[in-house]
Amino acid sequence: MARKVVLLLLSLFLLTGLCSAAKGVMVDGQEIRRIGGWPAKSEEHVRATFHDDIEYVYLATIGDMMEALRQRKIDAIAMSRVFFNALCAEGEKGIAVLGDPIGQTNYAFVFDYSEDGDRLRGEFNAFLKTLKDSGALDEMKGRWSSGETPPVEPPNLSGENGTLAIATDGSCPPLIYLSDGKLGGYEAELLERFCMERGYDFKFTVANFEANLASVSNGQNDIGINAAEYTPERAETFRFSDVTFTDDCVLVVRAKKGTGEGIWATLKEKIDRALIRENRWKMMLSGMGLTLAITLSSVILGTLLGFGLCFAYREGYPLLNRALDLFSRFLAGMPVVVLLMVFYYIVFSGMNVNGVIVSVLVFSLLFAFSVFGLLQSGAASVAKGQTEAALALGFSERQAFRKFVLPQAILTFFPAYQTEIVTLLKSTSIVGYIAVQDLTKVADLIRARTFDAFMPLIVISVLYLILTWLFQRITDWMLTKLNPRNRTAGEILRGVKP
């Protein structure tokens, strides 16, 4: 029976793969079956041009697209020509534009559907029209269309009319990018000019594209600057400004001729781009420090709260215990990234609460209930005779648990506690969804800046291994100190007269 089920599942899998396989098309003598890109205007252009003859693969960043192209997971990338120019300016070799453009893409700033959003959008559109009429906007477009991403100088803004909260992912050079912690690119220059003329200052938060749009829709940020492509469907949720930049959508493929570089030269170039240029190694260390801070804070607060929950549960209040059981099941069934975004975008909606604080609160809560469950299991593994003996000696219920049951329970649950710490450390990699530049988010920014996924991912893998080793050493030391079998004779006989 089991064999028949396996064969049936395998047949269905193969049938699904055959049915979904794209026919492929020929473009300038090159066969194209799989095209990678964003789920926006570029996808519409591809489907309108090739219909169902190709498979469209969704990828998050241009760096991911380039890595998929290098590894031949896709045959082409659908992107704006300005991004192709940026790839070339960054030193990317072995790529070319295939055929004619397949359409045009319009980019714009994003505002909220609110009275303040309408007012700000009106101000920006009026400013944009002034730039167009004077020819300054065409000059800016021509300058940034080459793909160059020069170092960023911080603007000198008065801020007399307030400070705008800007949401960005900083991952689309040369339209928008981060350079040494500062915002740069065509859209950044446009924002700076607008703020300078209207008397604004601005502050920005960095998170992924979808999270930034959500932060604009709920009023946490005033403007979304993400190289956002205008589509009618998006316009149902967000108010777009007038078009800020229009560009051709082209297909980028691997060039037929190789670059001729050796493996060591290529590796040296990757290291230079990922770590050396613009002091990107400092970004890595900063992200590592933030990951370490979030993890340590969550472990300490979560452990204290977990012990508190355990003591409260043992008091035996039916309503409280029922609520704790229910909430524990709720947290166990909720994906961590969803819980994180619920707290940031719903619970703290409209409140100026830093993403780091929200991260610590959420992970502390999750870790607390993990500790609570481990303590409950550890206490249950201690023989009831231990408690009965303590009660017979005159200890209270609380004293018996604290002095006899709990020390033995801790030794039982500690290996699982170590595992929970490592799991928490790895779970913090999602905090980039709520505008926290942790280690993983920094790697994403570098991938987007260099258009290379290999070296940033290798570096953060090594750094995560170092952090894991560090936490394991700390918890091993704690276990040695807590284990009563490791006590010295003096500690055992403390208070006993010779």
C-alpha cells in the first residue's frame, strides 16, 4: 500500500512538472524558457510579450536575479535598462541586453490615502512639475541613467516645516541605494530637493519592499521611496505621485563570450565589492552587534518572564492558567514573522516605537513561553517523592518547589534551553521586515548594492556560526556553574562546623 502511495505521489509530481514546463521562445537566436523579475510591471510586459510560452520566476532583489542567472536557474532577467547600466557600472561582466525593449516602466513615490497624504502628494507633484518645466528633471535623469552610484553627501536641510518619515528598502541602485549608512540615488536627490524647497527635513527607515508599503498605508511613514513601479492594482491601495522616472524594460541575459578572469581574480573582486568598498565590513559588524543585542536581551528578559510564568502557573488560579494555556497554543501556531509584523504594524500602529524594541518584546515573549513549557516538563520529570519529603520536613509548597524541584528541573531542561537560544538567534534574521538592520538585512542591502549574492551570504553564514558558538560556550559555562555535582567540598559543607 505504501509503495502504491509513493508511486502515485511521484507520478503526480512528474505530471505537475511536465504540465508547468514552459514551451520556450526564441529571441535573437537564443532560447528563453524562464525569466526572473519582480511581480510588477516587468511581469506584465513579459506576459504580454510571450504569453504562456515562458515561466516567470519571482525574485526579491536584483542580486538574487543575477545569482539565478549565473547559476542558469533562469535564462533572462526582465528589468529596467537603468538597472542594467548600474550592473555594468558596478563591474558586472558577462551580461548583455537581448533584443528590443518589451515595454516601459513608470516609477513614482508612494503616499497614504489620507488627508495628510493628499496634502503632501499635492506639494510634491507641484514641485515635480516645476522641475519638469525648468528642465532640471531631465538633467537629473540623464545623469543617473548611466548607472553610476557616487558616494553620498548628507544634505543640509532646515526642517523648519517638520520632518518627513521616509520608508525605503535602499536596494535599487541607481534609483535608490544606501552608501555608508546614507541615502543616495536619483529618488534620494529628488527627495532632498523637495525637502530643501519646502523646508522639510527627513529621516528614513530601511525594510523590505512590502513592509515599507504597509508602513505608509498605516501612517507610520509619510512617503515610500522604493523604486515603486506604478500599476493600477497598487493604485487601489496607495496614492502614487506623478511619474518621477520612465525607463525601458529589457531582457538581460548572459553574454556569449566569457570574461576571461581566473577564479582567484573573481573571488578577490567579490570580496572587495562585498566588504571593502564603502566600508561595508562596518555594516556587517554593526548588523552582527544588533543581532547579538536583540538575542541577548530577548534571552534575559524571556528567561525572567518564563520563570515568572512558571511560578504564577503553580499558584493554581484556574482563570490565569487557562489564559496561559490558550496564549501558549496561540503563539505555538503563529509564524514568527507574522507575529512580528502584527505587533509592529497593528499593535503599535501609529506609535513611534523603534523596530528593535518591538523585536525584543516579541522574541522575549516567545522565548518566555518556551522557557515556561520547558520548566513545566522539567518539573514533571522530578519524582513526586521529592516534594512529599520536603513537605514532611516542614517546607511549604513554594519552598519545596524552589529549593528541591526547580534545581533538578533546570538540569533536565537545560539542553533544550540551549537549543531554544540557538533557535532564537536564527529567528532574529526576520527582523528586517520591521525596519531593523540586523545581520541578515545588512547582507540583503549589500547584495542589492553589489548585485552579488555569493559573498554576502558566505560572510553572514560564518558570522552566524561564530554567534552560535559563542552562545553555546556561554550556556555550557552556565550549566557547569548550576550543576550541583560540580560543587567543591567547601561549597557543599558551607555552614557545617568541623
